[in-house]
Amino acid sequence: MYTDNIWNPWHGCKKYSAGCAHCYVYRRDETIGKDASKVERTQNFDLPVRRKKDGSYKIDSGSHVYACMTSDFFLDEADKWRDEAWDIIRERWDLKFTIITKRIVRFSGCVPSDWGAGWDNVTVCVTCEDQSAFDERFPIFEKLPVKHKQMICEPLIGEIDTRGFLRGSQIEQMTVGGESGDDARICDFDWVLSLRDQCDAAGVRFYFKQTGAKFRKDGRVYSIPRYLQHDQAKKAKINT
């Protein structure tokens, strides 16, 4: 059966750009007295290749694995572990791995020698939270040898104009969402709709994931509880 799994081979990160200001990993770690800026290899490093007593893998073939959700796969502090992580991804060719990164500028120096035109079982997602991030990262991303590419605008903290870049870029999907937490910055529904329209024009799938805690619509700012943010986005009925 197709299922989703989270694999965090290392934990902790360094804030990188405006989108990191209110990082959920920092917020969560702070509640347990942990320093999220300290990068550590985790006990679950080998999770995708762990086996049951009968010798079969614990994660079933065909499952979806999100990698490094409490860090960044291309973080320089993790350079010493990444080759081993790639070995695990190579071994589990039957799984679908998704890697989300802000550090796409480091990609070319961090892939294995047999990467070639990309691996069929790896989707790479670049995060662009505002126009500045898009202008810096997307021109690099669109030229990289990756079989499956997606773009994530989360937390969306400003309007983004992708026109002139998105069409023909091989982006399979754009995911958009607001910022969570007490200090969340506003996500404007007009920005979301603009990106939806840009995706429609470029033939790219669009997914409005969640509103964030501060959501502006028709000039009014709403404070939306965490448990309603995904539902409110779904009710907008703008996914394609």
C-alpha cells in the first residue's frame, strides 16, 4: 500500500533566508529546551533500509518518503553524512523520495557521481517564499538535471511573479501555504490566486496546502487556528 513516511537522517538547521525567520523546527525545539541550530545525525539515519525479522524492509515498496523535514538535505554541516544518505536512497530504488531545499545553489556539488540526468525515485522541491528567493533560486533550479521538479512557496510572505520562467520549466507542481505560529506573517489570498493563475497558464499543477495563521482576504486579516488552516485552504477549491 502507498503510504507517506518522514525520514530525518539529521536534525537541526541554520537559518538561511527570510522564510526561516519563524522556523517551526526552532519553535518546536525551543519548547523542549533544544538548540535547533545544532545539527546532529539522528538515530533514524538508516530508517529506509531497516528490515523486519523476516528480512523484508520495514517501509513497504512504493511508499513515499519525505527526507529531512527538520533540516535541509543540502545543509553544509551535513556534508559528512550525505554520501551515506544517497547510498540509502540508491538502495531503496522502489521508494519515492521527496527532498525540499532552500539551498539549491549547493545542489551540483552535493549529488553522487552516478546522478546523471537525475534519479527516477527522487523529487527535488525548491522553496521560494518571496520574489527575492524566487529570483535567486529558480534560475538555478530550472537548469539542474532533476527528473522530478516541484516548487514550494511556503511560507508565502510576499507576491511572486514567475512569468517568463514557469512555462517550459518542467515543474510538475507548485505547493503554496502561509506561515504558522504566533509570530506568523500575513499570507494574502491575492498572492495565492495569482500563483494559481500563473500555474494554470503554464500547465503546472497547483496545490494550496494551508492558509497560515494570519490570512488576508479582500483586505481583511483573519487569525486562523492551526487545526483549521488546512481545511480553510481546501475550502477555497482552487487546487488543480
